[in-house]
Amino acid sequence: MSTRQIHVFISHAWKYSGHYQTLASWIFEENWRVGQASLDFRNYSVPKDNPIHNAPNDKQLKEAILKQIAMSHVIVIPTGMYTGYSKWIAKEIKGSTDYGKPILAVNPQGQRRTSGVVANASSMSVGWAKKSVIGGIWELYK
């Protein structure tokens, strides 16, 4: 039996942190296994209470976020419409592309419209369900 440590960055708009909270609880607060492998998910996100927010300017904040992306294996982005309007999520998508990190687009439950920016940049898209999200992360990691 082996343990796979997987670094995950969940992108989100800080004023819309509900999707982040749900995804983080699914991914990081439960024990997951695939076959004989135990999955040890590590949170490389930048939640609202992260000290990175105290960066003195946007340039340093961007550098700190991109550093987290660079150390991640998979980037998870909810496809809620707010993502189409967030300059930070656009920068995170560009950083993910620049670093060659796969993007998992997660379609929030009940969401009729999704962000084309996220959909076009993603390597895979899944629905709003724990097992779908974990399966998507695993597929993009391996």
C-alpha cells in the first residue's frame, strides 16, 4: 500500500468563498483511497485568512499566489460566473498554464451558466460532487 501526496490549489474569488469552503472540506477533511493508494491531499490554496493577503502590493500578492501554484500538482477552479470577472482568477489560470499545471473545472450545483474562460483553460471538467472532484484530481495527477 502506498501513499500519494497531492498538492492542490483551489482558485476562488475571496468574496465568494462558499465554493472554496465546500471544495476544501471535501478534498482536505476526508480520507481518500484509490485502489491500494492512500491519497494525502495538501492544501496549497490561498484562503481568505492566509497571511499572503497582507502583501504590501498587488505584485507581491501575485508572486505569492503564483508560488503556491508552482508547487501544486493540480489546480481546481469552480466555474461559477464570478470567475469570468475576477482579474486574480485570470492571473491564476495564466500561471497554471505557464507552469504546466492541469486545471480541473468544477461546475457548481445548480449553476446554469459557467465561465468560458475557465472551461477553455481546463484539462478536465466535473460536476459538483465529492467523488467526481476527487476522481478528477486523481486523473490529472497520475
